[in-house]
Amino acid sequence: MHESADTLFDIRDYGVTDDGEHYDTDAIQFALDDCAASGGTVYVSAGDYLSAALTVRDQTTLHVAAGATLRFVR
């Protein structure tokens, strides 16, 4: 799913666990970084995601699907 502008970057393609117990920070950030390089949308599917701070850059839209929970912790 890593094509051109307006491309969908699905975080599942980056190895998220979506179990709410293990950090998905690196996988989500890799998707955000890939998206920023060419533009598009990062898609967060239904699931329970645990993450530290994330950086969303220009050319990036974050779409959080119904049933998705992003829990941010320090």
C-alpha cells in the first residue's frame, strides 16, 4: 500500500499488535513517516493500540476507524 499521493498507509502493514498491551509506537510512526514522504492517509483500523507520543507531519491525514482506540502513555 505504499504508492503515491492519496495513498492509504494501513498500520497493520507495519506490524502493529493492536492488543492494548504492547506498544505500537514504532509501527505507527513508521507508517506516519512513510506517508509524510509522499502524502496520503494513515489508516488506523479497529483495535486497541498503545503508544507513546507520535509525530504527524505535513501531507498526512490520520483516519481512525470506528472501534479503534489509541491510548497514549508516557
